[in-house]
Amino acid sequence: MPGTDVMGCERRCVLPFEAVPSEVRLLRRAAVAQLTQWGAAMACSEAQLVLTELAANVIKHVGEGASATLVLEWKGRRLRLEMHDKSGSLPILRVADCDAECGRGLHMLVAMSLDWGTMVTAVGKAVWCEIGLGSEAMCRRVERAVLALEAYQGFRGTVLEGRPREEALEESVTELIADLLHWASGRGLAPDDVLDQARMHYEAEAA
């Protein structure tokens, strides 16, 4: 991998790219290959979501075709993703209501990350997020699952009164997975492949 440097327990990889959709797909593949090589395959799924959102923000707010760089850094039990571009305009976390057409991306990054932030660089800015590895990541995944299921119940209008909370959450799991498979299928993904990948990531983390 270009720009890879390994020093003790710290691993770092620098991946320059052009901010266009076709390059973002290649960037995801490169990141997955690097994380797998590092032995951090359990973080691939989450890292792909984060870097896709970071890259999409560059395309939208800096401009399609802009030069950007993704930096991956593994330190301790955290994986840090930094997206560098040449714009000096820092993103601002605003309240996004249900009808807002934009602004949800940054909220998603905040929800997925253990920590995040922005910084001014010599040529522009960087937006960074840190996701957990190991047991820290497992706890974070469970927390996100509960939040997702509770929000999903609200969309479905599930009645919780008079019912045990865990029972209501368990009932929503199958429905949520089914809806996610419909979403994946509608975008050309094979549902069986999605389930296999999810199972692979789960088993890797559980091990």
C-alpha cells in the first residue's frame, strides 16, 4: 500500500484519491485490503461507512474531482480515519430535523464514532473520526443496535406500553434485517452476500 508506515504498535497508511464516485469505490477496496492486511478485518464494515460519508462530503462541499487524501491510523484499540482536502471551510454540526435534505451525514459520523473532530492543515482541513477495535468496538456496536432498533420501532409505530422492552426490541430485529436486505437488493447487492459478510464480521469480532 502506498505511504504505509509501521512503527511499533502504530500503523499508518496514506491513500490519495480524486473525489469522484468511481474513485470512492476503489478507496473502499484499498482500505479494506489494508485493514485486512493489518489483521483488523472486524473494522472493515464500519470503516467503509465512515470513509464513504467523509468522501461524499468532499464531493458535495469541496467539489467533484477535488484532490483528497484518506489517512488510516491504527493505534491501540482505535482506528482513526482522517479525510484531508484543500478547502479551509470547516463542517459545523447542526440540528437536522426529519425533513432536512442535508446535514444528517455528520450526525451519522458522530453516532458511529467514539470521537471525531476537525482541524485546519497547511493546505486546507481534515475531518477525522475514531472507531473502536476489540471489546470497545463490541460495546459500541451493541449500543448502536439498541438505538437503531428503538428508532425503528418509532418509525413502525410499534406499541411498547405494557410490553417488556427487550421483547419489543427482539421482535424488531427480524423486521429491521428484512428491510435492510430490501434496501441492499434495490441497489444491486445480493442479500445472501450481505448476510454472509455480516456474519463474517460478527464472527471475527466475537473471536
